[in-house]
Amino acid sequence: MTVPASTAPQVPPQQDPQSPQSAQEPPHPAEPPHDPQVPLQQESPSEPRPEPSPQQPPEPPTEPSHGSRPEPEPEPDPAHDPSPGSPPESPPAPRPQSRGADTRALTQVLFGQLKNLQPGSHDHSRVRGALIEANLPLVRYAAARFRSRNEPMEDVVQVGTIGLINAIDRFDPDRGVQFPTFAMPTVVGEIKRYFRDNVRTVHVPRRLHELWVQVNAATEDLTTLHGRTPTTPEIAERLRITEDEVLSCIEAGRSYHATSLEAAQEGDGMPGLLDRLGYEDPELAGVEHRDLVRHLLVQLPEREQRILLLRYYNNLTQSQISAELGVSQMHVSRLLARSFARLRSANRIEA
């Protein structure tokens, strides 16, 4: 490779008086014997050998010629030579302590203070209130399990808070049990009791209520499996119960809220169930009369009561009644007339 004369620095040659051949090229080392079967490798004339003189300054970078290929530069190691655009790696920050761990630690400290305070004192009430506020997230977590019950979540949280207060009053920190482990069954039990006693309009047996939960779970599983609403026989086969029990569970599940007969339907603006399903009963006017006749009939003799029942309830004629009782038709007519007279005299409404 040649360097233009205008760009290459002019370095005067240095001669050593003791070595006249110092300006010349140093001798080549002895070459190994040549194998005739291996061709000799010719050196490129365009790449001169650098002089080993330590006093010679380094050559400036030269432009590559068209006949020679530049040697590729070694690729930087990304592990040791980061790119200039990427920020320097910082040591991992320590993970902050979780909120649950802080709450548990605070609860232990407050229970330690509550144990040494007199119940009913101002400090006891203050520490007890702090315990309630610190563990309210536990109540919200338990109440979230009943989100599908169509009940206001504020009411469920209030009921769960009552269970939390009962758990705080009964908890003994010396037994070595964590407070969330002790309080969770109490909170969930209080919420379940609220749904059992106060939410349902119609109280159903406990076994039927527990079976209704299983029917709901089986219905969701079969719907996901078949892509449609399962039938009653499929649910019964899945739970190994009878179809009547499945139908009873479905009816029990509808007893949470009663539908008002007078309230208008939401959305469509249709009248209430009372206006759509109710009608005027033609027999309603005779209710008072039937009750009065029932009261007056007990005052008649047994034979006259039977004659009236055969005549007006079984719709028999006087001839059929006479054949039934073994008396003449005239006698049956007289007995009917006498019975009517007694009923009219005992009827205080007409009197």
C-alpha cells in the first residue's frame, strides 16, 4: 500500500554508525523447508512490512485502496461495552415491605398495647378503634366474595365490620395465632348469617340453600362445557340428585327478593303485575253470604242440613231426595220450607 507524498510525513532516516545495515530492511527469519506438494503463498506486494524501529512515529491512517479489503473491526461485547444510548446499569433497588406485612406488624403492636389497658378506658377505646381501622381491608376482602348476591356492598361491609369487632374482642395474642387467620372465619360467618336471616324474603331449609349453591356451580360448568344453558336432567345427573330437588333449588334461589305487585315494570313502562294479572272475581260478592249460610246451617237439625246439601250443593230434585231419604216428596217440600223459615229468622243482616 502506497501513501501519497503530500500526506505522508517526511521522516529522515537514522543511521547507526556501528550497524551500517540499520537503514536497510532487517533480514528475514529462516524459512522452514518447502513441501513440493504445497504451493507457496505469495505475499501481497501492496502490504509492506512495518519497520521495527521504536523511534519511528506511528503512521497516519490511510485510505484503503481499491485492490485490498480492509480488515473488519472487532465487534464490541454488549456485556462489557454498553451502547452510548443506553443508560448505565444501576444496582437493583431494595423491594419495599408489603402493605399486608405492615398491617400485621401494626396489629401485633396494638394488641400488645391493648392487653395492658383497662377495658372501658379512653386509651383502650382508642387502641381498639385503631385496630378496627387497620383491619378494614380484611373486611373488604371478605365482602368481595359476596359481590354476586345483588346486595349493596356497603351493607355487606358493615356486617363484616361487626364480625371484625367481635373477633378483636375475643382474640388472644398469647396463643401464637395470626389475627387475620383468626378473624376471617368470624367475618365470613357474620356475613353469611346476615344473608340467611335478613336478606331472604322466604326462609328456606339450610340443606336446600347449600344445594342451591351447588346447582349454580354445576349450571356454570355445564354452560361453559356445552355452550348453552343446561337442562334440568343434565344438572341432576351432574350432581346425582333428582330433578325435583333441582327444581326446588331453583325456586329457593328466587326467594331473595319479592316482586312488588303494584310497582311498574322498569324500562318498558308497562303496568304492574296487579294490573296485568288481576281481574274481578264474579264470586267475590257471595263470600259474605256463603260465610253466613255456613254459620246458620249448624243451627238446623241433621236431617234438614242433609236435605239442603242434597238440594243446593248436589243439585238433586225433590223426587231424588225423597228416594234417597225414603220419604215422600211432599214431606221433603215441607222440610225445606221449614228450614228456610228458620234461616230467615236467624239472619240478623236481613232483620
